[in-house]
Amino acid sequence: MSESAASISSIPPDEQTPLVRWVNDWGGAVVDGIVAIGDMAIFTWHMLRWMVSRLPSRGTVLINFYQVGALSLPVVALTGTFIGMVLAVQSYAQFHAIGLDSRLGAVINGTLVKELGPVLAATMLAGRVGGAMAAVLGTMRVTEQIDALTAMGADPIHYLVVPRFLACILLIPALTIMADFMGIVGGYFYSVVILGIDHAAYLNHSREGVTGFDLFSGIFKSFFFGGIIAIVSCYRGFHCEPGADGVGKAATTAFVYSFVLILAIDLFLTIVLNSIYYTLYPNGTSFL
Amino acid sequence: MSLAGETIEDDAEISDLDQPLIEARNVSVQFDSQNILSNINVTIQRGQTVAVIGESGCGKTVFMKTLIGLICPTAGHILLDGFDLNAMDQEQITLARRRFGFVFQNAALFDSMSIFDNVAFPLRQIKKISDQEISERVFQHLAEVGLPKNVTRKRPAELSGGMRKRVGLARALILNPEVLVYDEPTTGLDPIMSDVINELILETRRRYPVTSVVVTHDMRTARKVADRVLMFYPRTRLLDEETQILFDGSPSDLENSEDRRVRQFVRGEAGERLNELAQQADF
């Protein structure tokens, strides 16, 4: 168990039976978990209060927009392209065996727009931006820069967290669209140019495979992914332990927690959005 | 207004001036199960320069951060001009903090900003100041701490330790604070640069009507800049009936203290400390 787990037993450690120790360890971990969730909820609440009361200056926001959006664009585009091509490689054999090569586009594009595009963009953002946010804020915590902000009458959540949160939630839809687009281009290139599938048939089936609701649901989910990346990463940075090891741990845990939460939220939102879709369109037809 | 009325106002001003600027009343700070500060009572008058000395881990920095509201005491109160910091709302505590200037141990300059932006940062938090005035005040305060104009474009990582400390001092002074708090101002500096910082602390006191709190374990700094010295001792090594402040007096009385531990610290003698540490390690 974690060394930092809270002790819930009043019996001294030397006198604990294995069962008591086991209950103590796991109970402590549960208590620590509940405390961390509560702490993160308060952290989020403070941030949301600043969002409605006073937004940060334009200069602070723009620099974060640049770092989160502009600098992430190339890597998201590149990975999106490769994912599109990998999907083509992986699916081709099965589709070719049953003579449905031309329907490859429907599968590639549907998978990208509904799932892989948003999740891929969020994963890249969590890795490239989330880890960096936790490391930067963690270093600021360790070197007393966050204390300095407070001492000078600036609120660190207002100054450091709100701009990063805004950048993540407002720019992740653009990154998702880029991942979707480049994945579609990559899939088309590999299927039509490399595998020799008929261009017109590929495009026709591609149009059938993606509905407007699919596109909407992917972008809708990305807002939540962006929010969770910013909150988890900033929270981990603010609660960084001292030393180089503490900063490294903050960056790693920021990515791991963000990634796990992205997948959990993805599952939950997919179920909810599917229910809404089949309520609105019982026959499964698109609104476009 | 009648003459009598003026007298009453004057009396009120005198009584305000008599009131301690900062008062710690029964302050205790605990992290998890560890008592860092226990039942601390200190009053600091306007204009005083107080050195807080003590060995590493005795709670000096925690005390200083508690004074400016960066750490909330587990028990007790910090009063600023008679007003309890704990009872203030966010806006009031922000205004209260602007009455302090804080020089951090490693300067705590913002890595992502130039030196100019670092020093200008507190001014930019106050919206009503023009860019022209900000520039003038930044250059004035950098000149006061002996830094040339050409450092303003540099980043903190490009400066030496002594220069960073001086930038930290310029940043702390830029809002003309009533209280200047220095955390280990000379730690990690060569003897000459340490003395430059000591001279700057004295020069600042001559130039501005500030109250200063200097946390240090450099006895040369304490003797040179302070007119009152408080010596803290780690709570864990005290008897229950002992207070954590072993010495409260003028620097000249330090050598003659009746407490062996104070004399030992002032002379920098290990004494029985090495044996105690060895016993703790064996335990």
C-alpha cells in the first residue's frame, strides 16, 4: 500500500494482526482517495467561481492558447494521419475477404469521428500539455513561485489555472476536428493510393458511414476531455511534493489520471449520447 | 473642527501608533501530527527590524509565512493593526498582503517572465497604474538595489544568485510596503554579496519607513541589521513547560544569554548535538 495512506486504526502498527493491518491499509487508501476527490472538487469550485466573477487578462489567456492549441496542432495532425492509415491496414484483410473493400471508408471514418479522433486528440493533449502543466506548476510550487503570487495579492487559481482550463476546453474541439480530418485523409490515402480501392466507391460509402450526430458527439465529448485534462494536471501541479522526484511524479500522475478519466468519461458519455440518439431517431437515421 | 476635536484625533493617531503592527497571539501550527509552532506570542512594533534566528527545522519560515497569511495557524490569531487575518474575507486578506513585501529564500522569481515583468508584476495587479509609471518605478527600484537597466530583458535563469536576490528585493519594494519580510536573505551567497544584501536591508530601512522581519541563521546578518532578535527552538526538543522562543532581546545581549542553547547557537558550536543526532539515528 501507499506509504502516504492515512491510518484508520488506533492500534499501534507493531501490535496489529495481519487482518487489522490489511483493513487499516485499504481503509487508509479509501480515506485518502475520498479526501483527494473532495479536495479536487473544492479546487474546481474555486476555479469555476473565478470563471464567472473575473476572467484573467488577455495576455495570460493568449499565451496559454498558443501553447495548448498552436503547438499541439502538428503532433495531433501527424498522429491522426497515422491512425487513419493503420485502421486501413488492419481492416483491409477482413473486408477484402468478403468483397467489401469499398466500404472501408465507412468504417475508418465512423471509428475516427465517433471515438478515435476525440480520444486521440485528448490523449495527445494529456501527454503533451497536461504533463507539462503539472511539471510547470509543480516546479512553481516547489520553488515558492506560487507562494510569491499569493504574497503579492494575486490568486494562483485565477492567474494560473483559469487560463489553462479555458485553453483546454476551447481548443480541444479544434484539435479533435484536426485529428478527425487528418485521420480521414490518411485512411483515404492508404486505401485508395496504396491498396487501390476505387476512389468514387470509397467516397460514396464514406458519406454513408458518418452522420452529423456522430460528428457532434465526438466534439461534444472533447469538451469534457479538455476540462478533465486541465483540472487534473493543474491540481497535480499545485499539490506537487518537494524535489525533482515530486515534480516528475506530478507530471506522470497527471497524465495517467487524465487518461484513465478520459476513457471512463468516454464510456459514460457514449452510453448517454447513444441513448439520446436512439430516442431522437428510433430508426437509426441521421438528422443530416 | 474644534481644537478639542483635533486633540482627540491626535490621541487616536498616537494610540494607533502605540498598537503593535503585527501580533501573534497563542499561534500554533501543526502539519499532520507534527507540531511546528506551539503557542507563539510575539508583538512587532512599527519601525522595528526583527531577526528571527534558529537552527534548521525550528519553524522560522513557517512562522514568517503564518505572519503574512500564507499558512493558516492551527490555533491562535495573527493580528495586523489589530485586525485578525483569519477573520478577513478574500478581498480583505488580498489588501492586507499588499502591505507586505516578501523576499523569498531563492527569490521565487517567475521563470517564464523577464526581470522587468517580474518586478512590474505587483504593480500590474493594481489596474490604475499607467505603463509609463510602471516603467519608471521598475527602473527606479532596480537602480536602488544596484542593478543596471540591461538586466530587465533577461530571464531569472540568466542571473547570478546575488542578482536574483536583489531583483526579489526590488519586487518586494515596488508597492512601498509597510512590512518587509526576508526569508534567509544571505543563504547561498558569498561573503561579499551577503554583506551587499545586509547593506541593502539597512539602506532600505533608512530610505523607507518599513518594519522588517528577517529570518536567518546567519549571525552576521542578525547582528548587523536587527534591533531585536527572536530565537526559535524546535518544539520536539523542548520540555513541555518551555516556550519555543528561547531568546527575545537585542543582538548585543545574545552572547550573554543565560540559556546555554542560545550561546551555543550564536557561537556556532555543535556541543552535544552530534551525540544527540547519533542517538536519534540509532533509535
